[in-house]
Amino acid sequence: MTMERAMWIDNAHVGPAEGGWIDSEDPATEEVLGRVPAGTAADVDRAVAAAQTAAEEWRYTAANDRAELLHEVVARSMGHLDELVELLTREQGKARPEQEEEVEWALTSLRYYAELGRNGLGRVIPSGEPRTQLNLVLKEPYGVVGAIIPWNYPLLLLSWKLAPALAAGNTVVIKPSELTSLVTLEWVERCFGHLPAGVVNVVTGTGPDAGEALVRHPAVRVIAMTGSVATGQHIASVAAPMMKHLHLELGGKDAFVVAHDADLEAAADAVTYAALINAGQVCTSAERVYVPAAARDEFAEAVASNVAALRLGPGLEAGTDLGPLAADRFRTKVDGHVADAVRDGARILTGGRAPERAGYFYEPTVLVDVQDRMRIMTEETFGPTIPITTYDHLDEVISRVNASEMGLGATLRSSDPAVIKRFYEAVKVGTVWINDPLTDNYAGPFGGMKMTGGGRELGPEGLETFLETKHVHWDLDPTPKEWWLPYHDGDDADVPA
């Protein structure tokens, strides 16, 4: 039996929308799980109005009270953990252990920002006249935040925006991906319903309809979005005339570099994980692998051996290592990148095809004889591929890593301090992993450089992005100052006519 869910606006169910319904599929079976309303601009207007009204009270709610309300979200989530993980797995597709990690990471984000929100909203700075003046730097919420969330980590990447936005005193209107709206509604309704009405709202629908209306709404002062460069560029062009604050994370084409001193077997294990977690559907996936030329064959064979042993299957099935891709169009893109590379001279060691079974599966694929000019090395693939190429010198590989227009992250496998220092200083990316790829630290900022967008999530920077700065100059002595106008002493005899 399929589920039918309404939108969540002002702590109430709203739907169906005038735009009809959107089906949500299980990507492992291609069966319809349920449907959600195809929200329209009218639904966005209603959600933003509720968020505006709630913002007037929420911004003045004591930070300690907001913290306790966020901790209550975590408590309620723990009470629904099994249901959330199961629905997330069925709707999104990745293996259940990875879904369990996603929910835990999302709750960790809420715990972190619940406490960081108590820490301070500004500072006192030295005044020009310390006896009579007070200077304050205040950090204030913007008001209404529009959060546009992708499908690959729908709860985690929502929490990275929602938790700091709420802790800062903003209210939020969420536009989830059409592919993962069921689990988003489930989480918000069950676990955020104790927050004041209008503080958290969910409008389901497509990007061109609900998403576009959210970006264009004049009362939405912040747009926080994780998605493609093209979508980010469009949002920026729409938001610029209204001077909205943008927080954009626009994907990556991350490099994985095996140094000359690296243990090849351990490096093969690391790259298998870094490239194939969530079937490669991670913005920080290792999508370009560089290994010293002399070590290429040994390393590639170790990687291929690892990959050939992985098990494809539904995420809820015990023993599954890799689930399906989220939709058939994403599988088509991956297959196109692989086919183009092979036509241009690359060679497949393992994988390279869609298995004959239900679901949007694609075999994890290892390629060698890959060239930097190939699409699989320049465009974001977002699938289970490991393209391996070679290099000779450290400065050469750093230059090739930096040649990408993306700048999200990069991984280095090495134990040589000189190599490590040279690498992390020279590469133009937001996160550098040395030996332990794709590990996040909630106190450390996450984001990229160049076309990746430049926003930062996590850490104090993740809270700062949802706060705007105000300087207050307060003189306790209201008497006129000697340096005020007029500059003459009142005798007009010497003043020209």
C-alpha cells in the first residue's frame, strides 16, 4: 500500500496542492512508495507567511529554550529511529548501515548547534570613550530561510542547514528533493511538531515550481542550497536583484592522490570507500584518482579486487554493500561517462554495465588508461566509478588537481610530512583529508572553493552563515559634542556672505 503525505505548513497538514501529486519510488525495485503534493507558488506563499509570523517570536525565544527544543527533536527522533531508517533506505536507496549513519550524523548536528546556539550572539568591543560609551557587535537572525535539499543525504544535509538556522533564531521553509520528500515529511512531522507553529515548514514539489517560488519570494532573506552548479548559478541570478544572502554548496570533482611513499594495499582500501560510499553519490566522492606511474598496475589490481567483491542489492537486504542509484537518469549519466572514456582509450578492469535486474543499479567500475581530458575526469559523475590515472612528480599532480573548476575536497595518502604540508597548502579545496577520506568534524567547517560555491556548513562558520551583523554605538552621555556642526564659534562677522 502506498503512502500519501501532505505538506507541513504552520504545524498542520496541507494538501493536495493545485499542482497535483508527485510519486516517490523505491530505486531498488522501481515500485511507487507513495506520493506527495506538487506544491505551487501559492503553497510557498502560505508557508513563508507562516514562517514570517513565527519569526517575530522565535528570534526572541531564549537561546537556552531554543536549545532544549532542539534536543527534544533528537529525543523524538531516537524514538522513531527504526521507522526513519527504514523509510530513508526504501526511498533513497543506499545500504542500511549508511542510512543509520546518516540519521546519527543528522542528530549529531542538532546536538552540536543546540549547544553552540547558547554560546553567544555577538561581542563587546573597546569604545573610543570607555567611560561614557559602549560598542556592541550583534549577530541577529535574518528571518525566513529557504532550504533546498538534495536527495543523496536528505536528512543529513537538511540538518546541516536547519539546525544552525533554528539555533540562530531563524524560521525555515524546506523544499526537499522530489525523490526523498516522504522521509523528510515523516521526520519533520514526527520530530519537529513540538516547535512553535510556523518555525519549520515543508513545501514539496519540483524545482521549477516550488523551488523557484521559494527563491523568488521577497520575504525569504536566505537561500541555503546543496545541488548542481547550474542550479546554483540560476539561484544566484534570481536572488541578486533582491540582495538575498546565499549559502550554496555546488558539488565537486574530488581528487584522491596516492603519494610515492603510500602503502598501496591500504590506499586501495581507502579509495574503494571514498569512491563508492552511497554508490558514489556523494559530493565529496573520490572521482579522480592519481597514482605514481610505477605503482599503477599493482594499485589498480588491488582496487579492482576490492570492487569485484562488493555486493549490489536493496539497501534493506542484509549483506548489501552498494545500493542503486537514485533514478534512471543518473544511471544513464554514469554509463555515458564510462562509455565515452572507453571510446577515448580507457580500459575497464571490472564493472562497467547495468545488471539485468529491477532497480537503478550500476556495477561499480574501475578504469585505467584514463586521461585528464575525458568527461569522467572533468564533469561530476556522481556514480560508482573509479577512474585511475598516473603522475610522476608531486608538483605535477598538484597542478592537475587544481586544474578542475571545482574545489570541494581532496584526499592524500602519505606519511611524509614534507609531502603532506606541500599538498594541503597548495591544493585549492575547502577540505583536505590526509589518509582518512570523507570524515567530517562537526566543529570544522565544510565547503568548497571556486565553482563549488564558497559556502561553509558545520563549525561556528555554519552558524555564522545564518546570522547578520549589526554594530551598536551607544553613548551614555547625551550632551552635544564639541566636534559637531557648526565649526565656527557663532560670530558671523568673519563668515563670507
